[in-house]
Amino acid sequence: MKHSAEALRHMKSVTPIPMLTAYTTPVARCLEKAGLPVILVGDTVEMVEMDFDSTRHVTMAHMEYHVGAVRRGAGDTHIVADLPYGSDRDADTALTNARRLLEAGADSVKLEGPKYDVIRHLVDHGIDVVGHTGLTPQTSNSFGQVGREADDAERVLIEASGIAESGAYLLVLEHIPDTLAETITQSVAIPTIGIGAGTACDGQVLVINDAIGLGDKWPPFSRQYAYVDDAIGVRESGAGRQLLVGDCPW
């Protein structure tokens, strides 16, 4: 049975919330079979599937395509879709684009930063929203840890509280100190989902390519639980170069 946003919100302090990204039908199908309660179709697709150096190039068309693919693979799983860079620049634009993502197959949308008015506007129009603070890749100039200094930690804490109070039902905390994530988790009424934010959050989200070792970039926040790249390689032989899938030459 698909989890509603309200059901996910009520998982706070009751049961950990696991979340993984997916961008394709086969991966989404695997995650649903594994019983994952929520899948994120992240704008990370731009970096891990398209090899761009940031998430700022992803378009609404890209997101609609991948949301549709994931929905076809995971018809009974709650799907969160990222609003891409620039698509939530004001409340009305965000509403138009959020509705497009829902029409493509998402159940709720995620946006980055302290866009309190935008969050309220979406919630007032019946759209469930996931917030995101700490490192916000769409607007950050680096991928360094956020909230290490006292004034910056206070800013992140204020943003987290504002996002929760604006009506978000989940809050992603990215690349902040463990102690700050724990403080936020204890202070807001909605579940926190950490990525590079320690173990005190109510749940964790990982990029699927990082977790399974698919791709040639070192995962910034994820332990690798498999090494798919190692199962697909090329070896030299008397017959020339051969593609290997597992132990089978092609």
C-alpha cells in the first residue's frame, strides 16, 4: 500500500524512514519490491546520469520524463520529485511546475531553501511538500559542510523551523554536523531525512548510483553497498578487447 504524506509524517520517532533515489523503471521496480516506503526522483539525475557538474542544468522536461519512468516501475510507492533549479522562483511558477510533476506521476514535490511563501502556497493548493536545508546544491558554490560555525548553524536551525512551520511534511538535512542535525530533529515536529548529516535523523536518503557503486565518481555521503562498475568492465585477450558483464565475455 502506498504511503501518504500524512502517514510518512507520522513515522517520526516511530520507525526509521529509508529513502533512495531512482531515475529509471527497472531501478524503481527493484526498490518497490524491496518495500521502500518512499522514492526520490532527484535532480541529481543531472550529475549521476547525465554527467553535468551541477544540478542547475536539469529541466522540467527532464524531471517529467524520469518521474514517469519511476512511476511505471513503482506504482504503489510514494514518489517525491525535485522541483528543478529556477522552477520554484516564485509561488505561482512553483505551483504550475509542481502540478506538472504530479501529473507526471509524483505524489509530492521537494524544493530547496527557506522558500516559506512558496511552501505555504503549494500546501494551500493541496500539494504535499518536502523541504530541504543545509547544503542546497542548486544554489551552493561548493559542496563543503554547512553549519559548522555558530552563526551558520543558527541560520540552518531557523530555516529548518521555518520550513516545518510553513507546512512541509518532511525535511531533508544535507551535509551538516551530526550535532546540528540532532538538534533540528529534536526541535521540529516533522521527520528529518539526513544525507551526510549523521545518524540522529528520522530517516536517511542516498543516491542509488552511489549506494550500488554505479559510476566513476566517489560518492560524497554514501557507503557503497555494491560495486556494479566492477561487474561491467573491459579486458584484453587474444581476440582483442572484450566487454565483461560479470564473468561473461561479449
